[in-house]
Amino acid sequence: MVGSHTSRERERERERERERERERVSLVIATYNQPDYLQIVLESVLDQTTLPGEVVIGDDGSGNDTIELVRRYKKNFPVPLTHVWQPNEGFRAGMVRNNAVSVSTGNYLIFLDGDCYLNKYFIEDHVSFAELNRYVVGTRVNIKPRRKNYILRTGNRNVNFFSCGTTKKFHAIRSKILASFRHEGGIMGANMACWRDDFERINGFNERFSGYSGEDGDFTRRLENAGIKRKKMVHLGIAYHFDHPPSKRNAWYDGSDSMILAKKIAMEEPFVANIGYNRAVSEGVKILD
């Protein structure tokens, strides 16, 4: 009887710890005028084995279709769902993420793009992979147009290594054993996480990148300059990305506007962004009902 009682106590304590871990997580989703995609994303959040403590949607100026979609989901969403909106004045991903974080409450931040949806273990895996003095960069499986159309038409999001209409299939394999090996790889802002204290220490995303790509690389560069090391997550925390042609603004060749700006900012702001999270905190942001 004593052993059984002790076992039940341990299980209750583990459950309490899981609840504390869940509550500390803020899932930040950046979106712009893609309500069909966003609906799939929110449905995938509902299927999580471990729910985040909250979801904050950072909206870069979407129209009424997106606003009404989020409003409908808010009514019965199992965790707080906050919709932060800014006017459409061009590509401002860094600003919209800063806005979202400024109204979030968690001490662990997971960033996701609005054209990516989640494997059902996504939050659980991110929580288990989190480590002090580390930021996490995940991976994604690309969903090609034909598969994308099927998902949007049927709502069937199931994708695995053998699924047709996908690329980067290796990333679709969820395995704690494979994830335990050392992995290298580049930045993936569409699936990334860090501690709130570290985010605030470097003043979040640099808003000088308005109209350009490069904000993700600049963000992680400043984290690493501050002593926060990268931790690559492969085979856990899987995201599925609705693939699309690359934007012209993402042309990272020497002499491009993006590259020139990134090098200039790296020299002038090596540790802390001059205009970033502080702007959102001081000015306030627009939260939609």
C-alpha cells in the first residue's frame, strides 16, 4: 500500500510539473492574409499532446477574413488566444513578432510562421528540448502545391516520410534517438524558440529589417554574441510548411540590398537592437477583440 501511495504521489507531481511546463510556453504565430493556412495551423494546435500556455497571433496587416477567423476560434479555444494586429506597410516580420511577445506572458517563446502547421507532439517536443543558455532552431517538412491543395480541401493534415507531395522527408521522422545525435544546420525562423529573458536581453528582433529578409539571422547572431548557443532540433518539434516560390527580397548574394543592410547592422548593433522589443513595450500594440 505504501509503495502504491508513493507511486501515485510521484505521478501527481509529474502531472503538476507538466502543467507548469505547459503554462510557461507562449506560441507566437506570425501571419499575413493567409486565413486558410492559419485555420490549419490553429487546428493543429488543438491536436497537441501538450497545449501551450497561450497562443499569440502577430498579424502584419491581414484583412477581415483573418480577423473573423481568429474571432471564431477565440470563442472555444482551450488556452488564451490573442490577436495582435499592425497596419500593412510592407514586410515587417520582426516588428510583428516583437508586438506579439510584448503581450505574451510565458517565459519560453516558440516562434512559428503562419504558413506552417504542427506535428501533434510539437509543443511537447519543444518543452522537452528546452535548455538554459540555449536557443532552439527546428526544421520543417515542405508541402508541395498538390499536397497543399489536398490538405486545404479535406483538412487531412497527416504527413509522414512516405507521403507524396512533400520534400525534406527526412525531417518528417520523429525519433528521440535520432534527435539525440549532434545536428548542424542553418537558421529556421519559422520554427524557433528561446527563453524570454534572452529575448529581452538582446531587445528582440531588429526592426531596421522592415521590408527585407535577414531578421532571423540577425536575431540569432545577437543571441550568440550574448553567449546563448544554438541547439539544433531534428526529428522532434516537426513543422510542416506550405511551400512557395522564394521572394525576391530573399536574394542573399554579395551586393544585394539585404546583404548590405545585414552587414551594416551587424557592425553597428552587435549585441542589442536599437529599435526592437523596446518599441513595442513603450508604444503599445493593437489587440483585436
